[in-house]
Amino acid sequence: MKTLKTIVKILFLLTMGFFLGTQVMIGFIKRHKVQFERTGSLGSQKVETLIKAIDRKYVDVVDMDSIMDRILPTILEELDPHSAYYPAEETQESNDELHGSFSGIGIQFSVQDDTVRVNSVIHGGPSEKVGVLAGDRIVLINDSLFAGKKIPSNEIVKNLKGPKGTTVKISVKRNGEPNLVDFSIERGDIPVKSVDAAYMISQKDGIGYIMINKFGETTFAEMLTSLAELSSKGMKKLIIDLRSNTGGYLGAAIQMVNQFLPKNDLIVYTQGAHNPPSRLW
């Protein structure tokens, strides 16, 4: 009987604790709702006020950066299909590609059956120099297991990339080898090409073809090199393929277009609610 009474008391206390906690949170929201209405603040001020209130008064410690990373994409989704929010890490990765090079070990990989498989090794890169081969399966990175469990690709990239001159250790499983093969790789500059292909489609008709995957810092120079090579082969007409182009720097795109349009032709202009029209020729 005493045990039953004890259980009832515990359940009562838990219920009251949940009820009081809920009331405190409701009161917290109501108080700040009234504050928003009284101040009549703008949307951005409301968000800032709410964030500060949660940070200072919420019962638990909250990772505000994580919350903001989830909130901001939702806000931008209300604008248009081309507005998006990228966390700092993703932005850095995107900028690395546009700069024309980044520091890494020089491989392309995919994750197959919870295993990191090397698809290709970049010619002249750090991995090729030490003997890494396409088909190798990476098991360890800096003595940490990266096989047999689901690890996001960005986490793998984070461990393989790094400042130039630093070293990363990997252990791979290679067909025909009974034991893991170990490599110590010094990270170096890995070129990122903008021009995927440049060749003559029809020598007879003089039609050249260039595929450009992005507008980066080196795109214009790469295109000029391709144009020179195709011109030496008798190119009279040109197809520029942008179907897989992911965008990039507006200045790089304008440099390219200037090669083909007459002087003083308008290329693009920008205009916004808070900015005067800007025309680029």
C-alpha cells in the first residue's frame, strides 16, 4: 500500500512539474508577444528580440547558431527560387571552387555501401605522387574509422581537405593486397577547371565546342586558351555549352560575353528596390 501511495505521489509531482513548466513557457511567450505588439517593431527586430529572450531566459542552454541555420533557409524560401542561405562552411567550399584551386589531396570519391571509394586521382596531385589509385577504398583517415558506417560526404571532405603543407594519413583497402595500405599525403593546391571540354564537332564545317561548368576566377583565361586551340584547327563557328553551369562571378561571365558582342552593347543590368539601376556593357 505504501508503495502504491509513493507511486501516486511521484506521478502527481511529475504531472505538476510538466504543468508548471508548460505554464511558465506559455507565460514567457505571452509576455514577449505583448512586448512585440507594444513596440510595433519591424520583422527583423522581432526576430532579434525573440532570439535574445530565448538566449537569456529559456530554461535550458540553447545552441542559437544551430537554430539560426535552420530558420534562415525558411525565411529565404519565401523570396524566390534563386535566394538561398549557405552556412559558413558550405560558402567556403563554394568559394574554393570559384577561386580556381583549393588545398587537398587530389582525389574524387564516392560513398558506396558505407565505404569511401576513390573514383579518380587528379593527375599531378598529392595523392598520385604517393601512389593512391582509383578503386582504392579508404578505411581510415588519421587513424579514425571511415568505413562500415554512414558518414556524410561533407564530413569526409572536411577531414581530407586542409591548409596547404599539412599532412593527412589514410589507410586504404586495395584489391589484391591482404593488408591495408598506408599513405601519408601532404596537402597541396588542386586546380579546379571551369572548361570541361573543348574540341571540334565538325572539322569540315569548322564548328567548335566548349563546355563551361562555372564562372570562376580562371574561367576567362581557360576559355581564351580553348578558343586559341580551336582557332588553330580552323574553327569558324562556336557552340558554348552552359547546360551544367552552376553560376559564379558575374564579372567572369561579362568578360566572356564581351568576347562575342559588339562594343557598347548592353550585356546585363541590375536593379533593386533599394538600389539604383546598374548597367554593365
